Amino acid sequence: MKNFLWLPILLVLSTAWALSPAHLACQLKKPGRLSPLTGCNPGTIFVSQTDPRAHFTSVQAAILSLPETGSVTILIGAGEYHETVNVTRTGPVTLLGELDPNTAFDPAGNASTRNLVHIWNNQFVQTGMDDAQSAVLLVAPSFNASLIGAGPTGAPLQPLFGNVDFKAYNIDFENRAVRHTDDALVTDISYANASFYGCVLASYQDTWYTGRNASTYVIDSIIYGQTDYLFGFGTAWFENVTLANRACGGGISAWKGTNLTDAPGNRYGAYISNSRIIRSPDANATTVTAGKCFLGRPWNDLATTVYLRTFMDDSIAPAGWTPFDSARPVIMNTTFYAEFESFGPGGNTSARIPLEHILTKEEAKNFTVDKVFLECPKWIDFEYLV
């Protein structure tokens, strides 16, 4: 009879807004003594710090138990997980954050109010460290593949590829490093395919990194940062995300381009679509003032960043874009910066730098998920809609 208590929740799954139709039955916390894995795919691994029925008490321990191949789903129980998660296997991995049925369906909710799983660390880059060594989540086939390196060309190209399909749903990943002026990564996704759904990714400098030969997709999520907090080498699509400026430093995006000898035909760059840029709720008037935050700066002269139909509050500088630093005081014409239908107080493009491309409707048609990734990616969950 207890299973019938669960039926009313199961019946609303098909109408859930901004949640996964494929995984929600597994994610929702179960009442009474019902197994936490009710509604989950067979073989799902359960991680919890409080439930004695859990297979593991840490996410990394669950990851380390996996064979190299085969699809695996890991359900993570509500809680704070102080750890680094490092995924080197090639087989698909799906991480599911547990959700409370009392808050999961709140139409006024978002990732900040809905998510119950918080994975965090507090490492920042110190002398002698590569930026990657501060990351909370790494999806890369080897240590050398995860390295970012220095300068416009970065670490040497690696002849290998890692995870073909990493997914994370409704999880907060946060770097809580105290020194807010140092590099403190949340993600390092390199030589891999990875997608994120309803997540929060929070740091200050260099929050999000899409590395060499990596493809990433983020939807219905919130990203907090202050300096170059979207950066990378690979191809990254951000759909319906909130970019929350904790302060104004560098640019929101600092991308590196790569010559086509390394990966012919790849459309490297950061693409932000149907999204919004706002002052972070934890920013104050002295750190995010009107017209002080830039949309991006070029980490090298082949950088690409495109904003499509994105709301921008008044924190965005009228010029939009800025050179990398005094040593590289000019944005070269090999850099591609573009906007289409930006709106809001900071979305006025009339004073943007002359080099920027203000796209027409016809030109904007060249920037879709399929055209950017040069295929319809099978590793993206397109059933997750917002």
C-alpha cells in the first residue's frame, strides 16, 4: 500500500517544468521506508552521507568504483560533500542530485532554491600550481589532459579523449576559496563531452573552464563569478543561464581560440543564448557598479564569444569588450565577438567597439547548437526543456 502514496508525485512528472522527464522519478526523495532508488534505472548507485542504505558516502568513491566502460547513473542524496570529483573513465556517467518533492515543482523556484546537493572544495591556485589543480569537478582522461598551462597556447595538445557523455542534474558545484582574487576553478572539462542541467556553478575567478577538444552544454543553470569566469579552449554552449557578476574584473568570458591544425573544422568558442546577466545578489555597490563589467576579453587573438538574445543589466560597460591587458592593448581582427538582439540596460549596442559584429537575423541563423557543434549532439538531453 505504501507504493500508492508515491503515485500522486509520479503522475506530475510529465508536466514538471525545468526538470528532467527521464530522471525525475529517481531524483525525488522517497517517502517512508520506500527505497531511495525507486524509479531509478537498474544498477543506479546511491551516494549518501546519512542514509545507511547508501553504496558510498562520497561521490568520488562511487566514481572510483566504476569500470572503464558502460553507462552508469549515480544518485546523490541531499547534503554537503566537501570533495573533488575527478572523472577519467570513457563510459557515460550521469550524476543526479536528489530533490525534495515539496520544492522541486515550485514555479517560482530555480537552481539556487531547488537543489539539495552541494559539492564543494576551497582550493585556489598557488605558486607552482596549474589552474586545473584548484577545480572542484574534473572530467578529463588524464592529469596531463586536465592541465591548462600558461600563455595564449596553453598546455601541450594530448592525443587522447576521455568521457564521451558526462551529465549532471540539479547539483551545486562551488569553489569556496577565501582568496577571491586568485584563480579558483569549479569545472575543468577537457577532452570530453559534458552537459549540465539545473545546476549552480559558483566561484570568483575562472569559474567555468571548457578545455582543449572539449564540448560542453549548460542549461537552466546559474554561474557566479567576477573575473574571466567563462574561459577555455573548447566549444561551450550556455542556454537559459544566469550569469551573476560578483564583481567586475577582466571580462565575463576570456576564451582562447585554436588553429585548425589541432582540430579541423571545430567551431571553438563560448556561445551564450537566451540568457541573462545580472549583479549577483551577494555583490555590493562597490564591486559591481553601473557600466563597469565587460562581456569578454581575448585570451588569445583567435578568441570567439557570441551572445544571442541575452538580457544585460546596467552593470555591462557600453563598449562591451576590452583588450586582455596592457601587454596586449589591442583586440585583433582575428578575434570574433558578436551579439544578436541583446536587450536590457546593458544591451544597448550603439557604443560597442567597432570590431564587434552586430548580427542580422540571417547571420544569427549560423549560431545554433547543431551548427556550433557541427552535428546534433547525442550527448545532450534535449528532453530537458525550460
